[in-house]
Amino acid sequence: MPFLLLLQSPTPSPVSAHVPEWMSALLTLIYVGAFLLLILLLYVALLRYRLSRARQSASVPDDLPKAVRKRLGSTTTNRGLKALRWVFVLLAAGVFGFHVYWAKYAATNNEKFQELSYKDLRNRRISESTLRGWILDRSGRLDRALALYRREGNGDIVREYPMDKPFAHIFGSDRGDPGIERALFGVQNGSMPEALQVVQGESTTRKANADVRITIDRDLQQAAVDQLKGKHGAVVVLNPQTGEVLALYSEPSYSLKEVEDEATWIRLEANERDKPLVSRALGAYYIPGSTFKTVTMTAAFIAGLQDTQFTCSGGGYVAAPGANAILDDGGAGEVHGTIGIDTAFEVSCNQYFAQMGVKLGADRLKQAAQLLGIGTYDTPVEALRGRKQPEIWNASSDAIKRALAPREATIVTGKQVTRYDLALIGYGQGYAGQMTPFQMALAASAVGNMEGKLMKPKIEFDRPPEMFKQVVPPQTAQRMREIMGLVTGGPSGTARGVFGPVKAAGINTGGKTGTAQKVIPLYDPKTGQPKTRHRVEKDNKGNIIREYEETIMDTEHPRIDAWFLCIAPLERPQLAMAVIVEGGGYGSKAAAPIAAALVMKAKELGYFNNGNPQKAQRGLPKQTPTPVPRPRRQ
């Protein structure tokens, strides 16, 4: 095997400014200079015109009519030229404003510009002019590097990813949405030379070749990969005390090496069934089912309604006259009687949390959702817009925030929301059906934090922790953790059996199971494309109004997704986790075992020894780095 060589804190390489884009930079400076000169000339002309008007006014008799006096100062032709002059000024200002927008603001405000900026010649030449730094996992060990360089037998230096697919959605490729590798080492890091530097031949140094240590644990990430193998789903693991992202994985994934080929990229992008290019953890919406009861419970504690009791009966709960009765999974045969929030959470009682949703009302649900980072909107149309949420991240640059920005989870809390809608939201259905695994991990993290805070997630190891919101007081968070502990350790807990071995290993945990049905399209097994049928709309006279292709939905066999939220250990949580398995069935059967396995893996890695993994002291000693020469690319 070729020897692995480290790029250890090298001196940044200067980037030559004498490149083909020199002419573009020169023309930019000429344009800016001409525009400023034009403004100066216009100002001088305006000043001379007013002085001339003042002299003329002094020599004109006062008894002349106003119209005559005005014409003596400016002929009709002069007035026309004046109007054209100001039209020209406005057009020039508009062009200049357009230039300023694309030069200064598009990089942060225009998503399409960000997506395509890597194709720009100047961007590509600068980003390729030096080698990138290594990316290390949280241990900081060289032998556990996640992105590094290797020298081949012919002397070529190539970028290598020892865990290619497991980190593809995090690192990102040179196509599509940027990942953290482009954010850390690419054109977004602010080291782009200005036009004046390019024309003057000045060099610009870049910090792109510094090694970066991230919070992801290589072993825990691999464990998530192993647990999701052959499934469709995602795992998100956070440290609720600091916001550190310990594992973030979506299955199916893709290979960073393979998508260097454009044909492969196009094929993967066209696969609508598997969506391998989409990070399910950050960018896919799911109906949360009973895991959303964690949010409803949070809202109840914030509102002071945690001691409220409701009755679960065989007839179900009818939120409004004429509305469908809300029952539990066991139908009319599953009756819990009059219960409090602790028992309702332990047995996952739909009727209780439906009634709690109604009692809380839209405003209280809205307050709790916003504290947890969930977007609240007045109408379903607004809630479905799917905006990105970069502000949730604790990161050193806007580029990193944009690269990891999750889709904003949303609920509808406007005036048109009915009692029945509130009941559905209360137990994770209806207008609460726009949740991401990342968002549900945040909801668990707020409960797991010892002070009741929601910490901003972070992936850069050296970033100090930042709080997003103070969600509940510390005493309330402790009580909520005790309630979550009933799910995995209570006598009727829905995940008690699965977490029996975890309990036997001396680890107290908390959790919440969830199961949700979702109607999805029928897919062509060969192409991965949704099946469609041709539709024709006609008016009353039989004339064709429009023709279109309608996606065929599988209404007879809805997909049943399995969820599980987890915090561990209960005394001082070091893990807050969300697991989703598409089509997995009940959460206790498909998602909870994955969470239990990851908790056991975290114990093995030493995460429950005062929260400090011991693996950095195990295994091979650190290698002595040998610098790799940084070739200049022309």
C-alpha cells in the first residue's frame, strides 16, 4: 500500500493573479472607473447649470410672466435633454446595482448562484491551486483521517476518502449542493482575490490547506452505516450538552469517487425512488407519528399543563362534532382509562395527546415549536415551501451553515386550524407531517440537556458551544427525562423489551417510539421513476382544456415508517438520537433496535465515562507526518 502522508500546517501557497481572467478583471475596473467619472461629470454639469440659472434670474425683470421667465432659463430642447440625462443615470445605476448584487451579495443570498459558482473559471483555478487540508474525526488521530492525500506509484497525489459512502452526504461532491469540504476549502471561504488584485498581479494566500478536525466519531458513524445497511432511512446522533454532531448518516448513500463521472451523477439524480443524493437526515420530510408527542409534552410543560389528566376510552376521542374518532393503534380494544402525561407517554396514548393538543391550542403549540427550531406558519402553502435553515448551526462561516442547512421542519398554527387539526398535531399527524430526522434529534436534545437548553448543533470540533433557545427550566427537563425513561424502562414502555440488554449493561436510557403511514408513489422497478398516467381535462363541450401526466399513488399499500428517539445515559445524557427506517413498520420493531445498538456502541467507545471517549488512547500510535509537496496547477 502507498504510504499515507500528512499535510501538516504547511505554508499557504500564493496564487498567481496573472491568469486568463485578467482581462475580465480589467474590464470590471474600467467599468467602475467610467461610472464614477460619469457621476463626477454629471455633478459638474449640474453645478454649472444652477450657477447659470442664478445669473440669468438676476438679470430678468421681475414683472415678466412666470411662463416667460421659465423659458428664458431653459429651452424646450434643454428640458428634453435633461430628462434623457436622468433616464441614463437611472439605467447606469441599475446596471451598477446589478453588478454589485452578483459580486457581493449573490454568494450568500442566491441559492442558484451558490450551486453553480464552482463552475466559474476564477473560482476553479483558485480552489485547485493548492491542496486541501486533511479532515480528521473527533479523535484528531492521523490514522483515523476521513479525507487525506495519497501518493500513487507514478508520483501523482490523489485525494482519498477511507469512508467514501458513509461521509458522502456530509462532505459533498463538486456537483450539486456543496458539502462541508467545499465550504471549508472551496471558494466560499472568502479568500477570493478582488479585481484590483488580479490586475495588479498581486497574490492571495488561502487558509484552505489547514487540517480540520470535526466532531463526527468515525466508529459511531460506521456503526450507523452497519445498522442501516439494506434499508432506507437515517440516523442523527448529537451530544445534547454541547450540540456536537457525533454521527449523521443517510441510506442509501453514494460514492464520492463514482460521481466524478457525470453520467453516474445524472443516473443517481434521476433515481426518484431511492434518492441516493439526498441526505434524508437533513433534507427529507417525514410524518413523525408518536415521536412528535415529545414536542407536545414539551409544550404542555411550558404551558404548565403537565398535570392534566384525560380519559382514553373504547369509543375514541371526538375533537369536534362530525369529526372522525381518534383511537389508539389497538383500536377500540386499547383503552387506558383516565391517565396523566407520564403514563400516556409510556404507553404512547394517541387519545391523550390529541386532547392535549386541543387544550394547548395553536398559540401554545406555536411557542414550543419555535423554541425547538420548528417553523410555524399560518397556512399549509407557506409550511410546504421547504426553506433551508442555516441559522440553526453553530459554525465558523456562513458557507458551512449553508452546506449543512437542514430543511426547516414546519407545523401550521394559523387561524384556520380547527380543533380536529390540533388533535392530529398533538400526536404527530396532520399539519405536523413536515419533520426531518435532524429536527426530531433536536427535540430529544432539548430534553437531554441538563439545563433545559437547545444547543446549536456544531460539526467543527474547536467551536465553543452556543445556545439556540432556553426551552424549559432545568427541573422541568429532569422531569421530562424521567418520563422518557418510562418508554425504555417502565413496566408498560413501548421499547422496554428492546432496551432490556442495554439496561442489563448498566445504562439507563429514555426514548420515544413512533410509527407513521405515508402514501407514496408507485415506482418503476427498472428506472426508479414514479409511474404516471396520462390525464386529459375537457370542458362541457368536450374541448380539451389541458393534458398532463399524473403520478400514480399507492393508496392501497401506504408505507409504514418506523421512528425512535433516544437519550442516554439518563443521568447525564451524552447522546440524543433520532432514527428513521422507511417502511420499517412499528418503531419498536425496526428503529428502536438500531438505537439500542448505537447506545451499546457508544458505551464501548467510552462515551459514558464522564462523556469522554477513551478510544483516542487505544490502538496505533500517531504517525509522524511527512509533508507532501503542493503542486501548482495551471
